[in-house]
Amino acid sequence: MSTFKTGLLLLLLTGSTILVNAQVTVSGKVMDRKKPLAGVNVVLKDSYDGATTDSSGKFSFKTTEKGEFILAVTSVGYKPFEQKIKLEGAPVTVDIILKEEVTELSAVIVSAGTFEASDRKKAVAVLDPIDIVTTASANGDITGALKTLPGAQQVGESEGLFVRGGTAAETKTFIDGTLVNNFFYSSVPNIAQFGRFSPFIFKGTVFSTGGYSALYGQALSSALILESIDLPDRSSANLSLSVLNWGGGYQHLAKNKKSSWGASYSYTDLWLAFKVIKQKQDYSKVPAYHNADANFRIKTSNTGMLKYYGYFSSNRLAFTTNSIDSLGYKDRFSIGNTNHYHNLNWRESLGKRWKVTAGISYTNNKDDISSGMQDANENDAIPGGLEFKKFDVDTRGNYFNAKLVFEKRLKGLSAIRFGHEYNYTHDKLVYTSYNNQQYPSSIKGNIHSVFAESDIYITNGLAAKIGTRFEYSSLLDKTNFAPRASLAYKLGKGEQVSVAYGVFYQNPERRYLPSPNELTFMKATHYIAQYQKVVNQQSFRAEIFYKKYDDLVKTGNSNGQETALNNNGYGDAKGIEFFWRDKKNIKGVDYWISYSYLDTKRDFLNFPSAITPNFAAKHTSSLVIKKFVQKWKMNLNTAYNFASGRPYYHIGFDGSNYKFNDRGTIPDYHNVSFAINYLPFIGKQNARSFTVWVLQVSNIFNIKQTYGYQYSYNGYRKEAIVPTSRMFVYIGCFISFGVDRSDDVINNSLN
């Protein structure tokens, strides 16, 4: 028995020795390009052997396996790594460098020159629809809210976005990728008009103040890119009622949640408002607006969507103002406008990481304008020498835009996209002079564009966007080639720097055409550098820019009409901008501050030399504060907008050259607005219905504001251009049935 136990013990010891001698030690260190990586899993494939790296990135484990194996290394945020090793008894040492996995959550964002709010880029969201309608100074208008961001000017006498020294015509708007003509209501002398579209039809907003994508063109200064909503969450109805307007709409979602349709109508009449709030203009026809829209959305597959949006509006107004040209007389102006817009968009994934987006849009716009003078008895009468002030203009515009974009996703977030855009315009105009002589004109043209662009993600911390655009204009019979490039580098969590460069071209404005002379594209070259930090519900960005203008249009007077003569104009714009938004430090308060410094001069149109244009202020700033009182479901919003005095000029013609007859600087612009939004539930809470009461007051301190000066025909008298009224008050009620958007407002205010 003793002999048996001794033998068994010797057998066990021998086996253990053989087993120990058969084990192989696998060790090493795992790093990325900069530092050791802790918590990395290192295993032999198809075995149970492996280890996890320590704080210094080191690992070590023993295995009894023999032969050729694959060492697999994985870590969240990094690309998987595999390496063949041979286990032959000797220790194996492997040093490994992991590469970052480029993911949308952690990758740097190419953002120089761009403010973006969308579902896909929540980290840099700036203004969403709720933001727009709850910004006190915006008056529910998209561009009104964008004027609180750096880069945009506070121009009150004319509609549009004036960005970084550019005219309003140098900013173009796109809905679902296609160009929108007549985004604003038709111009009225010295009265800025609003945009036609509701903020709530859009889910994404990209406001590019420069350096934008090669997918968009024909805009020297800026691009406003809007993305319409997809399927609604549920069927719903809404009703709006105020002292100025009433309206309603309905959205129906199919039971299978794969399609929807909807329509709405509203009527606005400013008669009561103008009775209570005295206007500078004496209206014989108070502004009244009929607006209607319709839409359908169809989910064509798991990845495809077909969307249609159609819009119609009709409005008319007429007024008189005291004439600056002849005392005792009044200037008369009237306009009637009808506009309809249609947009059809389709997107689909084609497989193998290919995607296609196609869109078409069509706009038809009609303006009937009449101008003249009246005597003290309100009878049409024209003093001698002022016959040119009596005229009628009938314009008819047809605009068509189509775009096709293919996109191929590469590894990670890298991608290439390319496509074609076609833009067609046909403007007809009939000018009827004081003696009933008619002068018809017609301008027709198309632009063919091809473009290509690539997103290149080298790592999560380094990315580039490189593209180019090629255009041919039949109106000019010329082509252009426009390279674009942006680069972004991640400094830390939510912190990055970006630079952008781009060349941008644009046809001369249609109002200066036709021209008896050969013209070419206007050109702007952008250089932008940006620092941005977005973390913990706080956003800060600083941006410097330089913009060089070439081939700007110079104009002259031809038969009483300003007409393009040549492309000898030039100019530049440079400046620095800051933006800070904070939803964190003050409970229940969301606020942002913006500041822009702009130094710009240009020699264009009839300017005698290179001067600062009258739409550009050297300093602009905004402060917007929003406080949500959850217990009362009430939003308290205030906004302060400031702009330093803009220059003004009176330019005359001495028979051979243009010259300054008068020039100066208008007073600084100050505006404080206040709004209250009250959101009590109506009916039962589970009915998912709610109502919003709105009270909004602009310029609550009744500050006198001057936008510029207008001059008499002979130049001897001038008169300040001021708002139609110093203060405006709006009271309204909005009711939604079937969907409660209270939470949207709450979440927007608290998150």
C-alpha cells in the first residue's frame, strides 16, 4: 500500500511538471498613437486563454495551446486588431498599436462657417423650430431668429439675410437640397418682409455663413439649408386664433405608419393691429394674406422616403406716404402677389453602402405693382418733372430646380458624393410708363452644375471635406470651376479647431438685367478659421474670416433703370465672431450671446469708390434669454439686439461720373423684445392635446430706430427710413389636437 501511494505521488508530480513545462507566456503592451490603453481585451481566438491590459497598457497570460493561433485585440472606440503568433514553448511578446474606430458619436465635425441643428448632429444643435418661435425678437420667422447669431446683420428696411458684408441676394435658401426662389414675401419700399414658410415644417437647419459644401452654389456669401420633417409621430389637428389671423390644419398618419398626408390654411388681416398701433404709412388696403399648404410622405422601403410639400399664398396691400419730392403730395404704392411652390424629394439606399437623393422644386411668382402720386384730395396727380414716379410693373417668374446626388459610404464615416444640378429661370416683365407706353422684357436662362465631394475621416480626431463644383450658365455663356476644402482637428472632448477655404460664384442679379454688355460670374473667395467647444449643454465658438470679392457688377442708368454695365467691381470683408450658449449653469434658463466685428468695403453697383455698404454694421450683438417655469408651464423670453450705426450715402450722377452728394452714419440700433408663452392643457391629459397662448412685444422701450435715409429726386431733402411703428404687440392662441408638444418646449428649455 505504501509502495502504491509513493508511485501515485510520483506520477502526479511528473504530470504537473510536464504541464508547467508545456505552458507558454504571452505578454506585451497595447497603445494607440499617443498613450497606453487600459481595459483592452487580448485573447487567443478559439480558446479560453487571454487577459485584460492594466493601467499601463500591459498584459500577460499563460496558455497550454501549441501551434499557430490568432491573437485578437478589442477595445471600445478602436478598430479590432488581429495578429498571427506561433506557440512553440518560448515566451511570446507582442506590442500592439490600435487605431481609433471612426464613429459618429466621437468623431470630429467639420464645422467652420456653419451653424447646424438637426437630428443627426445634436452635439452642435443651435436653433431648432422651438427655438425659433420662442425667440422674442424673431416674430416666429426663421431668418428673424438667425439674426441673433453671429454673421447676420440687423437690417430692418429690407428682407433677407445679409451675411458678412454680403447683400441679401448673396444668401440662397435650399429646402431638401433644392433651391427656393422667392423665399420671402415680395419687396415693399422700406418695409422688410417675412419668410413664407413655417419653422415647424423643418426638422433640420444649417446656416452656413461661409465655406459651405460643394453640393450648393450660386451664393457668394451664405447658404441656408433646411430639411423638411419625415413622418409625423401620430395623427393630429391644430387651430390658431389671434386678433390678426386664424387658421387650422390636419395631419393624418396611416395605421401602418408608413405614409401620411396633411393640409393647412391660414388667413391674416392686419386691419385691427393698424387701427390700434399707428403706422407711418396710410393704408388704403391693409395687408391681408391667404396661405395654404399640403403634403404627403410615403415610406417607400425600410430605408427610402418620398416627400412632397406644396405651398400657395396670395396677398395684397396699398398705401400712401407723404412725398419727399413735392410737398402737399403723397406717394402711392400697391402690390398684389400670388406665389406657389412645390417640392418633391426622394431618398433611398441602394445597397453596398450606396445612397441616392433626388429632388425637384418649382416656383411660380406673380407681382402686380403700381406706383404714383396723389394730391391733397387723394386724387391721382403728378407734378411736372415727376412723371417718372407714375408706372406699373407686372412680373411673372417661373423657376425650376432639380438635383441628383449619389453617395457612397466608405470605411467609418468617410464618404464620397457626386451629382448634377439643373436650374432654370424665366422672368417676364412689362413696364408701363406714365403715358401708358409699355416696355416688355424677358430673361431666360439655365445653369448646369456638376459637383463632387468627399468626407475623409483619418481618425476620430482628424477629418477633412474636399470638393469641387463646375457650372455652366447659358445666360452668360460662361463656365466656372469652384474648389472647396475644410479641415477639422479634435483637441479634446467636445473641443476642436476647423479651417475652411472655398471659391463661390454667382450670376448677376436679375433686376440689373438684361445688359447691353457682356458679363461674367461674380466671385467670392472665403478663408475661415474656427475654434469650437460643445460640452455639457454649453457651446462656445470663435471664428475669424476673410472674404475677397472679384468681378462684382457695376451698374449705370439706362432709360431710368439701373442696368449692369460690367464686372469691374471688387471688395473684401474680414472680421471675428463669438457665440456662447448655456443651458446648464442657471436652472431652467437657456441663454445665448453673440457678437460680430465686421470690416468690409466694396466697389460695386453705382458706388464711386470702394466704401462700406449701407447694409453693413461694424459691430452687431445679441442676447437671448429664455426662462421656463415648469410649474406654470410658462416660457418667459427676452431678446436684446444691437448694431452700431451703419453708413448712409446719397450718390448722384454729374453727367459723366457718380459722386457722393451726401454721406454719414445712422444712429446705433437697439431693440429689446419680450414674449410670454403659456401652455396649459386643454381637455384630458391622455387626449394628448394642448394649447399655447402667446404675448409678444417688440421694442418694449419704444426706442427710436433709424434704418437709413431716403432722398428727394433733386437731392435737396432727405428723410429718415424708420420702422412702420416703433412698437408692435401680438396676442395669439394655438391649439393642437392629437399631439401634445408641451414636452417639446419643456425638454428644449431644460435639456
